[in-house]
Amino acid sequence: MKRQKGVTLLALTIYVIAITIVMSILAVVSENFFFNSSYVTDTGRYISEFNKFNMFFIEDIKESKDFLEFGETELVLDNGVTYTYKSSPDNGIYRNKVKICSHILYCTFRKRTEIDTESGISKNIVTVTMVLQGSKNYTTSVDYVLKYW
């Protein structure tokens, strides 16, 4: 008598159950991946606004040695450049009355002076604290040192 090799009903049932489990796992992983990728995309949507501000601000801060006027939401440098944060209605930062970035929920300018202990040189430092809009708000605080040499 020949031995017949083939798929039995029990083996077929095990194959179907295993494939169903694997497909379920892949579906859950895929769903989580696509949900989280849309979350990450929305979270960083306005981060480029900080980069635009940073580009202008670094250029101006490295040309200035001191402040002409200083306020919580306004900064006037000695090279004549004015930075102003307006919260309503547009939530933006202006550079000499030109809007350079938007979707800023909060922005403050704070100044302080530090003296280098080795050289005795005093440095003017501006701390910019900014909250950017998104599904999860992004908060950053950066110190900028004015030209001191």
C-alpha cells in the first residue's frame, strides 16, 4: 500500500489560524504606523517658523553690540533692526514691520549681561522663549550672544 502524502484537514485548519494571526498582527502594526506618522507630521508643521526667525535673528544679533530699547515683546538693536511679537490677531514676529514668521503662540525677549572671568569682557545675552503652534505645542528657549569683540 502506498503512503499518501497531502494536507489533512487538521493541518489546513492550523495553517488558516496561523495566517489569520499573522495578518491581524500586521494590520495592528500598520494602523499604528500610519496613525503615528500623521501625528508626527502635524507636530512639526510650524517648526520651520522658528528656523526663519533664527536665520534673521542670528544675522542681526552678530552685527549688534547693544540694545537701543528692550521690552518683553519688543527688541530694538543698535543697528536699527526692531523685532516685535504681536499676539493678536496674527500671532507673528515682525522684523522692521515685515512679518517673518507666524503661528507663534508666545514669544518673549529677556536680556542679561555676563562677565567672562578670564578676560573680564562683558557679554550681552538675549534669551528668546517661543511656543510654536501644532497638535502638540513646541517650546524652545535659546540664548543669543551679541557681538562683544
